[in-house]
Amino acid sequence: MRNPNRPDFNRHVPLKLVLLAPLLLALAACSLFHRGGNKGEPGDTLPVDQLYNLATERLKDGNYDSAEKLYQRLIARFPYGPYNEQAQIDLAYAYYKDDKPDDAYSAINRFIKTYPAQKHIDYAYYLRGLINFDRTGTMLQRLTQNSASKRDQGYALQSFDDFSQLVQRFPTSVYANDARQRMIWLRNGLSQFELNVAEYYLSRKAYVASANRAEYIIEHYQRSPQVADALAVLAKSYSLLGRPELAQQAVSVLKLNYPNHPYLRDPKRWPKTHSMWRGLVPLWSD
């Protein structure tokens, strides 16, 4: 029995609205479903070739975030085949262009380990070298004395090793020559870093340490421009350590290879503080 004090809402609802309610609910659900599908996800329905082409278009347009998502979707939906392999390389490149070096390095490293014989593996090594190369500093930083040679050398060493693997394994690759030039730049930067440390030790009268650093440069970076100064540091360190015979050996090598070095003119006044313009010496030729 109906409670007379409780309103009977059903009595006031028109019959037409009651009949239309299910239809309105269905249309609303349809609309929500349609909007959700448009939002996104062409990657859920496109065949692999169209999905790859769409991702590549986004990459070329500089829409890196969208390209990354599409490549990720392709890799998840199509776990095997040439499109998957190429998408993994392109995803790493998209991360690289999107300034996500950690993601890029992880992605390309995973690809190299998974597909060591893939036809584009030389490019994978090259890209891996580029990712860390870009972390080592720029020419502008060098000119403003924020020198890459004074930064953490870990990235430079890793980049050098990656390029070295490319050159050794694929000496005729189209990327090999550029890799060699970058290796020269990295080698010179690493050598300069060691020289900075050697000269610092020399200025602090830590002559054993400065001699050790100079010897390291001479042994490991034989063709770098810094070898001349390293020989001078070595000669001066041995002289101040009271080892004239060793100092003379270093001077003899310095005279033979770099007869115009300022140390030979006046050992007591060398080294002077270096100008920022020293960084302008080209490092791209061996």
C-alpha cells in the first residue's frame, strides 16, 4: 500500500519520456564510445603498414610524442616481422629527437642485443654513439669555457666506444666516416681533460700525480694535439722531482716532435694560463 505522505514521482512522469529513456541512454553511450575511439587510437585498428607510415609521418613532422606512442603500439600489436624491427629503431630515434636520451639509449641498446645481425645494425651502433655524443657538450660551451673536457667524461668514453665498435665491425658503412671524425673530437676532448688535471696537479706541486697524468696522455692519446703539452708537463714534473735524466728524455722527445714548443724557450715560465681562444684550434682533423 502506498504511503500517502510520500510523493509518487511515477505519476508525474509523462509516458513519452518513459518510453524515450532507453533510447536516450543508448544514444549517450554510443556518443561516448565514438568520442573515445576518435581520441585515439588509430593504432588499435590500422594494419601494420598503415600504422608504421602514420608513425613515420608524425616523426617527420616533429610530432615526437605522437610518433612514440604509435611506434609503441605497433611494437605491442605486431611483435614480429620487419615492421616491428624498424619501428624499434625509429622509436629510439624519436626519443633521441625528443630529448629523452635515457629512453633512447635503452631502446637502441635493447635492439642491438635482440637483433645483432639486422640489416640496419650499423645505424643502430651509430645512433647509440650519437645519443651520448650529444651529452658531451657543444662548441658554444667550449667557447664560453664551459668546456666539454671539464664535464663528466663518462658519456664521452661511452660514445667513443660505441663509434669504435661501429668502425671496427662495419668499416665500409655509410656512417663510418662520420663516426671516425666524432671519435677524433672525443679523443681530443678526453685528452684535454687529462691535461687539465695534469696541469692542476703541477700547479699544486703534486709532481708525481702530474707526471702520471702526462704519461697517461702520451700512452693513450698519442695522436692528440695535447701530447706536446703532456711532454712538457712530464719534463717539468721530473725536473722538479729531482730526476734530471728522466726530464731530459722528455725534453728530447719534445724537441724532436715539437721544436717550437714554448716550454723549450723558457721552462720556468711555462705553463701560462691558457686563453679561451685555445679552444678554437680545429679538432676535426687527425
